[in-house]
Amino acid sequence: MNTIIRSPLAFAISAALATTALPASAQEDAVKIVQSKCLACHTQENESAPQWSRISHQRKTPEGWLMTIGRMQMMHGLQISDEDRATIVKYLADRQGLAPEETADYRYAMERRLDTMEAFDDSFFEEMCARCHSGARVGLQRRPAEEWEHLVHFHLGQWPSTEYQALARDRDWFPMAINDMVPKLAKMFPMDSDSWDQWQAAAKPEFVGQWSFAVHQPGRGDGSGLMTVTKQEGDQYKVSMDGSWADGTPLKGSGSAIVYTGFEWRAEIELGGVITRQVLAASKDGMNLSGRVFEAAHDERGMEFTAAKATTGNNQIIAVYPQNLKAGESTEVTIVGAGLKGRVSLGNGVSIEKVLKRSYNSVTVLAKADADATTSANSVTVGGVNGGQFAVYDKVDSVKVQPAFTIARVGGNGGSTPKVQARFEAEAWGAGPDGKPGTEDDIRIGYLPANWHVEPFDEAAKADNDVHFAGRMDAVSGVFTPGNAGPNPERRMSTNNAGNLKVVASVKDGNQTLQGDGQLIVTVQRWNDAPLP
């Protein structure tokens, strides 16, 4: 599991990706800053072009370059202003970044998806690289073999205990790292790639205009609206959002954004009085933005974000909510996208009784499911546009808790770190054609309201009374808030308020109540919050 930890400097500099304006001559300024700030340790390799030892032989995401400069500040005494740091990050991310294909498998790290469970086919990579930090941190950089070897030496010089953390007690770790791991990394994540060459030569997306967006937040639900982007200096933009949640509560705000590497969108938006950050990626054709939006002070409080550019010819569906309807019942259904003209269909077994509201970017209808409808996952269409999925069901056969495993962290209590909540949703499923729940042909119905509670996960948790001490579950929203940090004299051995809990969702479907469960580990604070875990 990704464990993201917090340090004051890393937390402060992470905001620089979205908030610091860059001058028009940013490229020239960046070269001058590197030459004045970095050449005390690095050397210039080419007098006629900006090329420097170590620096010019790596490619990274904006977060990766930000971490590099932050490490130079913390460990090597680099003195640099926020503005100069932002200028260098922008320059390096554009000149030595990663192509869209190179980031695709690891975006969860940039998007702060704290409940991600990493799994790699290569157990050697997992043991050698993904034991102390996420494997994504490695996957979001590119180096030649010589630079990967330098990284091995850096780890041993900076953290001599690395050998023991990497299972060195039963293996000759260093020769394995140099002779086996370095060639593997150079092949898995090479400095030179066709993807990067092609992306550098490609036309970059244009962001100015209106974007139809849809969001989903566990514990809050669905929302949609319009995001307006206006051009500022360089790759800077002003952003305003005007929308609402499904219950009618406004979803409005404004802020600023910057684009790195031609497609990496980073923004800081004040939504309803709360500072949030957008970490999004643009599609290659510039017609979509997708990623995650989260609170600046609580990255666990986030929402899925999808947007389609509202421009002529871009006709698509990006979201449908709610996602389901029970046989014999009716509800309002909102379809979000761009260019939504024509007849609306939610598939077999569902009739459209009335169009309630319509615009270029969304359409809301009153839908009714046939009384004899059976469980199916239907395609959604508006005119000639297909997309999204809408489930009709006659009964729920099983319930899954999502996420199935995650963590929360104690905090507060006068300390410097806030509590980190955990958020859950109840996902309903119907038995497929074989009539047996829990098999491969099951049909996803989608999220349904649930009643929530926690239980001891095992006998040890029961003996330690973890349910009482670890925190409180909101029975309606599925949001778990952990207990206070610090030793608790009421607990055995005055331990802290950690715990091992079973999360139980109870979904009522007609006369039956179905349950699903997951696991929640309540653990201690995170002290070092790196931009990449």
C-alpha cells in the first residue's frame, strides 16, 4: 500500500506547482538560475547548449523535479526562492518530462490516491525498490544505466540502512543492486524513448474555453457543471467553476492553473471556501481532462474529476448519475458531457418519461424502470453519442465495500498533524447469467446508500477494544474519523489510538438486508509528506 508521509518543507513546496506565476522569459531565466544556483556541485557539459551533469540525464514529472530541488534545499543547503524554484521545475518538466504513455500506470501517486494497493509482476523490483517508498516514484522517472547506478550509490550514502531494509540479511545486496537491478531499471525506464520523442514533436492541447465537468466524491456523491479557462502569461491560466452537487448544493469556485509538459494540469481552486488542488492529465487531442481534485490540507478528501471540452465536434458522454434504478421505480437521471443533442436512451427496461432540463453539456430526464426488468448493465446514448453505463436491477445479490482495504491516521490533539479520515462506499452487484453471486459474470449495479458501522477485525482488536478507541464511523456517509494522537492512558500499556477494524456496510433492498465488509487500519501520523509517496 502507498504510505504518504509529511514534512513541513515538502508540504509547503508542493503548492508551488499551481500557485507561482512564471515570467515570460521563463526559459532564459531558468538557465540562468541553474547556472547560478547549481553549478557549485554540477558541471556544465556543453558550452553552446544548456546541458549539465546529472541534471540533464534524467526525466521526471513536475512532482519529481520539485522533490529533487527540495532535497537539495534540505540536505545540501541550496538557497533558492519560491519563484526561482517554480521557474526551474517548469523548465525541467517541459524539457525533460514524461510522455502521457509513460505516466499512465503510475498517476495514482501524483493524484494522492492513498488507498492504492501496488502490485508488480516483478518481485525483484518490488523487493529492491518498493519497500521503502512506492514503486510509482521509480516508475515516474527515466534515467540511463549510469544514472540508475548513481542512484544506488546515493541510497547507500544517504541511508546506509538501505541494505538491511532491502532484505540484505539473506543476500549479497549491493552486487545484486549494481549488476542486476541497474540493467533492469535502465530497460524498464530508459532515458531515451519513442514515446517521449513523439510527444516532444506533437502539437500540444489547447486549454482555453469551457469544459463540461463531472465529479464524484465518496461520502458526498455526484456533481457537475462548467469550468471556464482563460489564458494568462505563458502556460498560466485563470479558472472558474460553476456547478452543483446532485442535491442542488452549489459547486463553485475560482483559482489559477499551470500546465507542465504540455498535458500535466495543476491548479489551485477555492471551492466553497476550501482550497483544493487539481492534478489532471489532458488527453492527447486536448478534448478531455481527467484526474483527481483534493483538499490542500486533507488530500484524503478528494473527488474523481472528468471533463470534456465544450467545443463543436466534441460530442461525448463523460458521466451518468445516479448509476442505477430498481425495477418498477423512477428517478431523475443526469447525463453529463458535450454536444448532447437528440433522443435519450438508458437501455432496455428503462423508459424516459420526461426531459426535465437540457443544455449543450447535460441533460436531466425522469426515468422509469419496467416492473418486470431484470438486472442488466446498459449503454447510455444521447442522439448519436454513446458512453457511460446505467444499471437496471430487480434485486441486489451482493455488496462490496470500496475500498476493500485502506488506512486512517490519528492526529490532532494539539499536534502539528491533522487526522486523516477514511471514506467508504457500498457497491452493489447482481448475479450474472449463472445466477450465482460472487462469480466472474456478476453485473455491477453501482453505489447504493448504506448503513455503516465498524467491528473488531480479529481477536486481538477485540481484546484491545479498538472499536471504542480508534475513532468513529458516520453511519450514513461512510466517513470514518480516527481518534486523537498520542499515548492514551485509558488503553492497555497506554498505547495510542491505533486499531484494526472491520468496516461493515448494510444495504437494504426490499425485504432483505445485505452486508459487505472491508478492512481499515487506523495507524499513526505521517510526518514527511513528499510530493510523490
